[in-house]
Amino acid sequence: MGRLKDFIAHLDERAELVATIEQKLCALQAKYESYFSELDRVRESELAQLQAELTTARALPGGLGEALATARTKVERELDAKLAALRAELEAGRAEAEAVRAESARELEKLHRKNTELDAREERLKAESAGLCAELDAHNAKIRELGSGFGFFSNLFKMRAVAEEKRALEERQAALAAQIEQLRETWVKVDQAAAEREEKRRLAWLEKRARLSALEAKLEALETTRPQLVLRSTLEEALLTRVREPRAAAPGDPPCPRCKVPNPPEHYFCAICAQRLQPDRPDLEGSIEELAQVNLHHRRFAEGMRAGQELIGLVRGLRSGLLAFRKSVESVLDSEQRYPLPKLQLDVPEESVRYARHFDELLATVSRDHALLPAEFAGVVKKLVG
């Protein structure tokens, strides 16, 4: 019988093994990606050679002339449609930017009118307040006059009436001051809200102008380089879709100097690692033949790169699953050690043992030196992972 800590040790060992598998897969993926980069460079070089040859060639082999004419028609149609879509998008964007600018102008005009109205109203209130201040001064002077000397007692009732009028004037003055203050607060709020809206419009306009500038630059570049684009895209359409399936290697065929896998003598590139096996042929027919082989390898390796990334993702998922399960077991062990609970006695279940043995097989598979294309190798390993 075993304990929980033994089960945790088992999970740790399996997780470490899966991590090793992931490292080996990443190393293989890096190797395949370096081969793929070589293919990209060779493909670009062969295409450039063909472009130079085709500009001076008097006759084109193997129906290439018809293929180029068909490809050119397709390319021009697609490019014209793309240019038309960009022009339409540009016009729509300009209309949107102009709408934002016009809205900003209208809002600023409205704000100006509102501010003018508020300003005129404040001036009226200030004038009325100034008039009240003059009346208050007059009442204060009258009260001082009535209350001076021996006339104080004889003018007592008059002073009370004047004082009541003064209080009424002071109340009106206070009300006017409150109205002026409220008016100024309203003015500040109007200005602040308008400023916030204007800032949003400004940012929206800047964003649209940046988008328009990018579209204008893209459209200008496409229109300026249209002849070169049509030529290049025509060549790619007509030539990069051509592939030639090489025959399988036979006993006695020469090995590749890099991966040691035999290849038929007519191969320009290794069927497994895409290493160049023959000197570059600069002539038209030779370049077409080489490009057809490169295209096949390019397509296979592109598929292999995608399959390899998926495979690495699957293995990482296995490892994260093991680590998550380990946390669950560790939580139970923590409770067992923290509280007076019975100590669990258990064995690693046989199903878990059988499942874990798949990782050993997977490690052995990724450790072998396979003479397989990336996609084929990924298929073998993916089947094991499944």
C-alpha cells in the first residue's frame, strides 16, 4: 500500500517526463522551421530567376503562356476589385470624418450662442443688483439722517418704515446674488460638458484621420506599384501552384548529405529536409522544374508547421492537466497533515499506471530520428497523444 505523498511523487515524475517530451518537440519544430526558412529563400530566388527569364524568353514551354495569361486576367480582376473597395472605404471614411467636424462646428456655434445669452443675462442681473445697492445706500443715508440728534424720537416710526424697506431691498439683493452665482455655476457646467463632448469628437476625428491616412497611403502604394504587383502576382498564381510529385527513392539512390535519406538522382531537393541536392539551374525550363519541386516541399512543410504547433499545444495541455491533478491530491494531503484524520493508504490505480505508460511510448517516439516529413511525423505523434 502507498500513501498520498507517493502518489504525488508519481505525478511529479510523469509531469517531468511530459515536460521533456515538450522540449524535444519544440527542438524538432525549431529544426523544421529552419528548413522551412530555407525553402522560403530558395522559392523566392527561383521565382526571381523565372521573372528575369520570362521577360526575355521568345517561347514558353508546357502551356506556360496560357497559364500566365489566365493568371494575369484573374490577378487584374482581383486587384481592381481590391482598389475599388479601398476607394469606397476611403470615401466613406472621409464622409464620417467630415460629419464629426461639422458636428463639432455646430456644437461650438450653439455653445457660443448659449454663452452669449448667459453673459447678457448676468449683465442684466448685475445691473439690477447695482441699482439695488444704490437704493440701499440711499436708505442707509436716510436712516442715519433720521436717527441723528434730537430728531431720533420724533422720527422713530419713520425709521422703522425705512428699515423695513431696507430689509426688503437686502432680501432682493441676496436673491439677485444667488441668481448670479447659480447662473455662473450653470455657465461652468455648460462649458465643462461641452468641453468633454468636444474632446470625444476630437479623439474620434483624430482616429478617423489616422485610419484615412493609412488607407490613402495603401491606395497610393497599390496604384503606384500596380504594374509590378500584377507581374509578381501573375507569376505566383501561375507558378507557385505548380507542383511535381517526385517518385519514391529506390535501392541504391544517393543519400541526402544532411539527413542521409536516399533520394532519386533527378531530385533537386531532398524529399525529407528539402536540402538542395543539385546545382541551381538558371535556365527557364530548369527553374520551372526546380520551382515545381520547391512548391511541393513548401506546401508539405507549411502543413507540418501547423501540425507541429497543434501537437505542442496538446502536450502542454497534458502537462497542465497533470499539474492541476497534483494540486488536488496535494490539497487532500494537506488536510490529512493539518487535521486529526485517518491516514489514507492507497496504491496508484492500475488505470493510472496504464495511462502513464503512454508517456514513455510518446517520449521514445519523439526521441527517435524519424525520416518523415513534418506533417507525417506530427500525425504519428498525434495518434499516440490521442
